[in-house]
Amino acid sequence: MAQPRQPSAPAQPPLRSWQRAAVLAYEAENPRRDFLVTATPGAGKTTFALALASRLLARRAIDRVVVVCPTDHLRTQWAEAADRAGIPLDAALSNAVGPVRPDLVGYVTTYAQVAAKPALHAARASARRTLVVLDEVHHAGDGLSWGEAVATAFEQATRRLCLTGTPFRTRPDERIPFVRYAAEADGGWCSTADFTYGYREALRDGVVRPVVFAAYTGTSRWRNSAGEVIAASLSETSTKRTEATAWRTALNPKGRWVPHVIAAMDERITHLRESGMPDAAGLVLATDQEDARAYAAIVEQVTGHKPVVILSDDPKASDKIAAFTHGTERMAVCVRMVSEGVDVPRAACLAWMTSYRTPLFFAQGVGRVVRARGTGESATVFLPAVRPLLALAAELEDERNHVIPPPSVDDPLDLDLERVQTEPAEVDGYELVDADAAFAHVLHAGRAVVSEWTGLEISAEDEDFLGLPGILSPEQMASVLARRDSAARKKANTAAEAPPSEAMAAWRSGAALRKEVNRLVGVLAARHGTPHGQIHAQLRRAVPGPASAAASIDVLEGRRDHLMELLAG
């Protein structure tokens, strides 16, 4: 039998201190079968795992490496990193192919692929002495199909290395395979890491950038089902229901909050590019595809630059992420695609324009903009000044030893997502009136710092260090952002008064068509007593194309015409 090519010894940068310490902790107990590393996003978990794999291969403790990750894009990212480390892995091995190529050390797969054919992966992992790397292992809950498949596939593996960006909690009946737990007083179980490297240590070591959380308030106005206009400030104490609706109204692309915050982030990107980071970029996180397209149109309208739009069901999503990572575009608008594991070091700004609010998703999202490339770089996160997000930002910024709660029982597959909840009657009768925005404060040591230094002149040199603790005081940082906020407001208002761009006009047309298609589906469903989902499925067969949320205007027009024919028949 042909032997896999053993790793060569390409020139590699030295390991960071935490990575060396983690390797030593692993090797302190030999043989070590299971090992969980919790390292803050951006710290370099991939490099650590490959360095450990290289050492195990070199001393022939293992013969094969299998990496399991959440997405196809991460398969490519892992394989490229492994190749640089001299460990050739197959990033395209499918479940339709049996054995691993003999000239390769192993392969990279996804949790979904393992769940589809666990026995196949079990055969591959037991054919040779195998190290299995479970990236973002929180995806493998024991009570879920993915967790059961992971347990089946890799029970016989020689060694297993689990990686995660944040600690997590699990329900008593849903433990993640190969993870040790500590019982808690409430009956839950908290993961116990064998090695932990937090944000505070990473910031001290210069591994990650310091983060400035810039919170934006504003007044949201909406009309309820009774026809009453309700106004609420994002930053004022109110009921959870009112807070959730005010938050949702602020994120509505038809209001003024979104353009204002995008303009503020664009100002920050310009400043970074003029101050020693010429390829600085920003990420806009949207809740769904329709919002993403709308935000992309607003970005182009406000900034004059067309953003990259990265959607999860786009077959070219991975290529777009790779191109954006190495390109020069100013902004990318995305739905979840860059929330976990994806490495875009030049991204230094994040606009939180999604209603997701779990600690894990928040930490992973912020983790996309904190990876340090050199001294003097900082990250800025623009977010709504609502209590759930401010609490998460304070915990991350203050580096408390918190853990991620267990996934929702109602939506067990979405391990990292929890949307803002609203009452059904409220959704049915909801109508946007307006939403404006204004800079509120920065977060420092868990407290909100407002601008109280409006009379103080701050030089351009001071602004260059915005976000670096110890250089500017929190009050000075707040003053800089507040002063620059007037420019952002002017830019947003100017864009709103200008004729709509081609992208904005297309989005408005598409949004109207989607609304009309959904209305006609509802009419047809009521007439025949057929579920909406069934009619949508029939509609996609009659007029082929993606789901309406992702469909082009031509497809939407075809579906509208088809529905009208059915209703007229």
C-alpha cells in the first residue's frame, strides 16, 4: 500500500507563545486522545492545530489527519493553510469517493457531509491512525444528527482535537461528543477546556486588535395595527417588546438609521486608509438576504462604491470571500457567511445590522475584525444601542469569564442564532414610519462613555490612535466619534436626497415584486386550502430559479405572471 506523503518542512513563522504553550499542554500527557482548545476568534487556532498535527506526524504517532469544519469555504481555507504547513489535505473529497488518495495525508470535510455518511468517515478514520480535528466543535451537539454522526464516525479515531472560539453550555440530554463537561448548579453542563486563551491575553500579546464599540441610538417610529404611531428610542429603557420593535425598525432599510451608520463606518474606513492601513475594509452583517441586498444598495448610494454581496446560498460565495479577502473593495455585505472561522485580516470595521443576539454569534462576528497584522491597528464595531447587544459588548470588552448558553429548543440546528422576537399581531400590523440615528457612546470597561469633551481640540495624530487603550481617554474617543458623526449624518442625508442609484432602484423593484408574489401565494392558498410552502414549491417548479428571497427580477416577474394566470383560470 502506498504511504501518504509525509509533511515537508517549509519555512514557517514561529508559533505564538500561546500556541507553543498549548502544544506543551497537549504533550504533557501522552498519549492524549481528546483535547479541547478554547481560543478567542482571530488567535490562530488553525495554525496551532496544524503545528500539533505536524509534530504527531513527524514522530509517527499518527498517519492521517481529518479536519471537520462548518462550511465548504472553510474546507478550502483549512486545506490551503495545511499545504503551507507541509500537510497535503484533500479539500474536495466527496462522500461518493471511497478511499483517501494515497499521496495525501488526509482530507477536510464538513459536519453536513459526516452526518450524511458517518460509516464512510468511520472507515476512513479507522483505516489508519488518525488525528481528527473538529473545528468549531459546538456544531456537534449530541442530540442532533450532526453530533450523533460525529460520535459514530470518529469513535475509533486514534486522537481527537476539538477547537472552539468561545466556551459553551449544553443541555443535560445533548452533550457534544469528545468534550469534557462540568456540572452546574442549574442542572446544565459547561464545557471544560484543556487549554484556554482569551481575548484579554490575546490583546496583551498583540495577537488581536483592540476594539472600540461605537453605539448608535436614534428614535424609531412605527404604526401599529390600531393605526397608532409609536416612537421609542433605542437607548431608553422600555419593555422588551417595544425595544425589539424599535430595534427592528432601526434596521429597516427604508429608514434613516442604516444609511447614517453606514456613512459613519465609511468615514472610519477612509480614516484608516489614510492612516497606514491602505486596504482597510468593513463588513455589514445582515439578518437575511433581502436585507443584505437592500443594505448593499444603500452602501453604493451613500459611499459611491459598490460592495461585495456574500449570501449563504450563492454557489460563488466562497470565491467572493476569497476575492474580498485579497482585494481592495471597501465593504462586504453578508448573511452569516463571515460570522465563523473565515479569515479576512484587512476587515477592521463591522456594522452590526442583524437582529441576531446570542453570545456565540456576537463573539464570532466581532472576531472577524480583530485579527492583528501589525502594531497600531484597531477595530471599530458599530452597533445599535440596545440592551442585549450592549451587554454582549460589555462582556467581550471587559473579558468576563462567561459561557455560551445552550441552543434554543425551538430551533436546535441554529446553534449560534437567536433573532429578536416580536408578537405575531405586532408583525401583522407593523408599518415603518421612520428611524433616525445619532452617535450615543463608546463602551469602556463595561460602562457607556458619552462625549463630554466637545470643547477639546484633538489632533489628527490623536485620531490615528483612536481605539488604542492608554493613548486616548474614553472621553476623547467618544468626542472624536461624536464630532465625526455630523459628517456621517450629512453624507447620509445627501445620499437620501439624490436620485436612487441603479442598485437601489433594482432593490426597490425586487422588494415590491417579492411582496406581490407573497400576496398572490396567500390568495391562492386561501382559495384552495393549500399550505403556502406547497404553493411556493410548485411555483419554483413552474418558474425555475432560487427561492423568492434570492430570485432575480426576471424570475419574480415570471412567478407573478404565473400566479395571476392560476388565479384567473
